Amino acid sequence: MQEPQWIFVAEITMAVDSDGTLQKHYACTDVGFTTLPGDAPPHTAIPPTLTDPGTLRREMFGADRPFGGVKPALGVVVLDNTSKRYSGWGAHGFDGRPFVLRRGPLGGAFPADFPIVYACNAETGWHEGNEFRLTLTDATKLLDRSVMKDTFIGGSVAEGGDQLMGQAKVRYIGAPRWCGPAPTHLSYAWGKTIYHVSTGRDVVA
């Protein structure tokens, strides 16, 4: 039995006028096809103009581990515009409009046999030579703030002294645990040692 040929299919939604009228267009990799009468949408030609299906990667905490914000790495979808099929797309609106990438077997039912690889939003679209390109994004761009911003000021025992100046204050969720090689010693008070274990509370040991 011959193995099916697997292709990617992109669903691209855009606003085509000032009233926000939406249109959905399709493009696929490798070989074009026409959807079947029972597909959704039916009798729709899907051209093989998707030369790069793009990527969408999320970097937890970015470069400021382990307290930085979430940083989405925006992928770029590339459509072949040699035939000028997409020449008028530069005037349309893509920002915030849905983008869905599916993958399935050529000849399969659409979209039943084409599960979603990823779903996000388009951000911008532009022409580059004989290509039309779309950048992608998603809601994680709203989380591009550090989880933990407080740092030791230094200059005093309670603020870590000069050796901890500028370093992030430790935050624990739930019961504090051993963080080795030794907890950060801040001061002595009434014969007891105080360790900083949270930005919101000092625990006396």
C-alpha cells in the first residue's frame, strides 16, 4: 500500500475593506488540490503556493532565567507570488486575524483529516520580491514582563550588602526548601538568624 503524501495547509484570514469585512484564503505545500463536496469549504481550489509554513516558538523566561518574561519568537509564513496571485494583499489587514496551519494526507477529507499544527494570529503582511510574507504572533506577547523583578539594593544587611546588589530576590511558592549551598544570611535579631526566602516576607529561623 502506497504511503500518502503529507502536505501543510494554511488558513489565512484578512480584512479586505475599511468595514472590516473578512475573507479566508488557503494555500498548501507541494501539490495543490480541490476540496471535496463534503469538505468545509466544498469545491475550493487550494493552490500549492505555501513555500514556508512558518514556525511559532515560545521562550519561557527569555534570556533572564528563571525570572524573565515569556518571549514569543515570531515565525514568517512565505507564499509564492510569482503568478501575482497575492499582488493586492499589501493593502489588506492582517493584524490580529486568525492564522491556522494544518497537516494531512493529500486526498484526505478537509479539514477532518487535517489536524491543526498550530493556531495563532497574523501580525503583518508585506511583499518581498516574488513572495508575500506574513509574520505570526499570539497572546503570549502580552506576557513579556518579568515574573520576578525585585532585586537587592545592597548597602545594608537587610538588602543583602554589596555582594548581592542587583541580584534578584528569591521567591518561593509554597513551603521553602533547601536551595544550597546555604541560605542567604541577612542579619541577626534577638539571637535568631533571619534568612530571606521571599520578596514578601522574612522568615525567622
